[in-house]
Amino acid sequence: MIADSMSKAASFIATVDWLDVMRTGASVITACVAYVALQNWRRQDKAKREAEFLDALIEATHAFIVDMAKPVTMVEMARTGMRSHSEDWGTEDEAGAVAHGAIAYINARGEQDSKRLFDALNEARATVIRLRSLGTKGQVFAFDDYVACYQAIVNLAWQFDRMEAFAGMIGSSTWNWRNPDVRSSLDKILTITPDELQGHLTSGNVAVLTFAQATYRALYRR
């Protein structure tokens, strides 16, 4: 029986087209190697695109911070002008004196200083658009802890919007200052100070850099 089984096995082996088997095996191995190579390429390509995004985000944030220096300085000059006029209202409470000083400043210099501030902001408009665009794009990558970074980007861009509102408010001497809504808007722009603006810009910059550093480390550990 053993001899018969061995004979059948030998007959089967003799009928197998081993060249075809080898070709098939080689094709399977080639497919496996190609699949592994494709997966590695995809991981490397993803890491490359993520690193390029981080580079662009850091550059855009830096450019935005630099471009904000001039508008912040102009806000500081405007606030100085408001304080100088508020000295004429020394008998009032501090809030009332500040508001009246702001109104006096707006009537005297608001229009021309508003134009200068708008011009400075327009020079920086491309950088804030770029920063906002990258902030939105970053959500596609599904980075770990990106929420904090995105919120920092939103807050950075908001400082640009606030300075635009400031420029718009001081740009007209025809406001009806007795109107409650107008006075409310004035009170809001009076909360905008150069120190506060710079604080937001600094903290936002730190948040973006902290995220980028942590994400770079995670990429290089893959």
C-alpha cells in the first residue's frame, strides 16, 4: 500500500508543471512586495505632506505676527491720543472721561488715523487669509490635539478683525454719540489695547509652535 501511495505521489509530481508553479509563486511574491512597498510609500507620502503643512503653518504664523506689528503700533498711538483728550474731562468718573476723550480724539483725528490703520491692515490682509486657509486645511489631516492649534489660529485672526472694527469706529466723526448702540460699540473698541492685542498674538504664536513641535516629533517617530 505504501509503495502504491508513493507511486501515485510520484505520478502526480511528474504531471505538475513546476515552471508554471514557480511563475505563479513569483507573481504572488511580487504582488506582496508591491503591496508592502505601496503601503510604505503611502505612509511616507502622508508624512511628507504633513511635514510640508507644518512648515507652511509656521511660516504663515510668523509672517502674520510680523505684519501685525505696524497695526498694533497704530492702535497704541490712537489710544495715546484718546488718553490725551480724556485729561480734559478730569472731573468725571474714569470710564466717562475715557469715553469723552475717545470721542474728542475721533472728532479731531479719527478719520486720518483710521485711514492709516486700514492701510496697514490691508497690507497684512494676504497673511491673515493665508493663515485662516491653513487653519482650515489642517483639519483634513486629523492631527492629534489640533483643536487647540486651530483655536489659536482663529484667535490670532480675530485680532485682525478687532483692529478693523477699531479703525472703522474711529473713522467717522458723524456718529450719534447719544445713541445707546453707538456708545456700546465705542465701549467695545475701548477694550482693545496694544498690550491686550500683543498678549493674544504672543499666546497664539506659542500655541501654534507648541503644536508643530509635538507633531514633528510624532512624525519622526513613525
